[in-house]
Amino acid sequence: MEGYLKGIKGISRFMNAIAAIGLTFIMLLTTLDVILRLFKHPIVGTYELVAFTGGIIIGFAIPMTSFMRAHVYVDFLVQRFPEGRRNVVNIFTRLMVIAFFIIASVNLFKHGWYLYSTNEVSPTLQLPFYPVVFGIAIACILECLVMIADIVKITGGKYE
């Protein structure tokens, strides 16, 4: 199981690095666009590029954030439970997250396929939408694998 956990962490870290690069890109693009607007030469398609990259940033950052447990937890009530009950609640919530992200992933793949088959593109730059949608769908699958890793850690006593 250590190999599984290392593999999931490595893939999550890689996707998180892509999200970090995307965030840097958005910051630089927006700054440059604002500066160039002062000289009456805005960057065409900035809005589209920021929207596309924003989707990638959010989707690709979720698995590593979950793996590192860096999101906000509201579990002050659960922390008062004995360890056995706490583990049951944690496993149950992870199973709910898995169900949600499976549904999200399936629907994103369906929507991505629809966008691909209809050749839907952005209005200004004519960029196809489907690669971003497929990327976020893959990130949802990875999130399911991260939640399985959490369940492995919980049942192995290595979660807290």
C-alpha cells in the first residue's frame, strides 16, 4: 500500500505543479494586460485564457489539497468521538466524496465528449473547450483515488 500512497501523492503533486504554473501564468497575463491597456494595446483573449486556466487551476489543485488535508475542516464535533466512531465517520464521508466525484467525472467526460463532437470553441481565440473539461474530469478521478488513499490510511491507523 505504501507504493499506492506514494504514486497517488506523486501524481497529485504533478497536477498541483501544473496548477501552480497556471496561477503564475494568470498573474503575469493579467498584469501584462493591465499595463498594455494603459498604452491602448490590451491582450486579445485574456478573459478566455484566464477562464480556461482558472478551471485547470481549481481542478488540478483539488487532489493534492485533499491529500495534504490542507482544506478547511469543520470537525470539532467529530474530534470528540472515540477513535472507532471517528474512523467510521471519516470513512463514510470519504465514500460520499468518492460518489460525488465519480458522478462529477462521468458528467464531465460526457460534456467533454459533447464539446469535442460539436467542435465547440471559445469566441475570441477559437480554443477548444474539451481539453479543459477532460482535464478536470481526470482530476476528479484522481480525487477519488486520493479518498481511497485516505480510507487506506484510516483503516491502517495512519490517518491522524
